[in-house]
Amino acid sequence: MSDSRRLRIAVQKSGRLSDDSLSLLKAIGIKLNIRDRLLIAHSTNQPIDLLRVRDDDIPGLVMDGVVDLGFIGENELEEKMLERQAASKPSEFEVLRRMDYGGCRLSIAVPQEMNYQGIESLNGKKVATTYPYLLERFFAQKGINAKAVMLTGSVEVAPRAGVADAICDLVSTGATLEANGLVEKEVIFRSKAVLIQRADGALDDDKQALVNRLVPRIDGVMQAKE
Ligand code: PRT
Ligand code: ZN
């Protein structure tokens, strides 16, 4: 267990947000001693520990107060917030900064051969997704009576496999959709990585003072890249 007086930051262990998040921490002067297998990495020059986990776990770790800060995609954050609200679990957090990386969109895509005339064409259909809460919120807002089918992987092959009629998945270049004979029809959420912290006022004074010193440095690094 790490010392609870040290600021704890959750980052994705290995995935699309890992390198950019670690580079940013380095760029703002936090020296880290990362050993690949370990869950925790200690900073050698600041009272900061990194918790390296799957991105899916980061919203809950922040909302449960296990870590103080976390770098997470807005898509995952919003989905977990809706899931936790539905289960009456704590779902509060504060967004400190929206980052300039991790950009993608959550879109509904349909097989090329489907006769798609607009979202009404999804009535009565099954849509495979890893983001059922975001998708069902979208259906509710649009008055569409479709079903979200939860799949944690291989979403793009679901229509071909006969598991669903359409999909709702993250898109960046669109190459994955194209390779699977799917056409993007509706963007339901636009996402970037964000730095979040525990609910307003949840950090003690020393930790909050440290966060207040780090955030302007993040702004400086992002401005220098523009
Ligand atoms: O192991 P762990 O659970 O930590 O990682 P993960 O596999 O769940 O997540 P990871 O590393 O793939 O993505 C982490 C975050 O990166 C996502 O939650 C998004 O916020 C962001 N991000 C940005 C993306 C993409 N772009 C992206 N293109 N996440 C996933 N994709 C996938 C998408 O699901 C699809 O399979 O890339 C494919 C589409 O890419 P294109 O370029 O072909 O359109
Ligand atoms: Zn994940």
C-alpha cells in the first residue's frame, strides 16, 4: 500500500492513453520510476504515486476516493458515471482539464447493405456496443425503440456474426469500420482524454495545493504544443 499522504494518480497501464499520459507527467517535471509489471510507480522527486490500471477501472477509483486524480477518456468516464448512477453508487468527480490527446467519437454504424433511412431505421433492431448506457441514453433522447447488446470486444464483427443488426463503437480514422463493411451513420458522443479529480473539496489542503501547482504546468505544456 502506498502512503496516503502522497497524491495518487491513476493512469492506463497499457493502451491508447498510456504513453501520452506518462509523457505529460514527465513534461511537467514529475520523475517516475516505472517498472513494467508493477501496479504502483513512485515519483522520485514529488510526493506522488501512480496507480497503473485498466482504463475501465479509473472512473470508479476516482469516484470511490481510492485515487485522487485520473487520466481517462470521456467516453469511459461518462459511461461509468451513468452505470454508477443507475446503481446508486457515488458518481461525483471534477474535470480539471480536457487534454489534447485520446480524441475519438462514439458512433452508430450499420452494414453497407442495410437500407438506412435515418435513426428511425434502428427501431426494433439490436445494436452491439461496449457503451450500453451512452447508447440507451441516445435512444431515449431520440425516441428510438432499439436494444443495446453489450459486448466487451469484437463489436465490429457482431453484425456479420448475426449477433446484432448494427454497432455503436469508438471510431478514429474509420479504417476498422471500413474493413468490416460498416458505414458510420450517427455520432452519439465526442471524446478526448480528461484529467479528473475526486469530488470538489475531497482532497486535503496539502494535496490540493500540489494539484493547484501541477495544473498550470499542464496548461503550459499544452500551450507550447499548439
Ligand atoms: O486494457 P484497457 O481496458 O486499459 O484498454 P482498452 O482496450 O479498453 O482501451 P484502449 O487502450 O483501446 O482505448 C483507451 C481509450 O482511448 C478509449 O476509451 C478512448 O477514450 C480512446 N480512443 C481513441 C480509442 C480510439 N481512439 C480508438 N480508435 N479507443 C479505441 N479505439 C478503437 C475502437 O474501439 C476500434 O476498435 O480503435 C478502433 C477504431 O479505430 P479506427 O482508427 O480504425 O477508426
Ligand atoms: Zn478498457
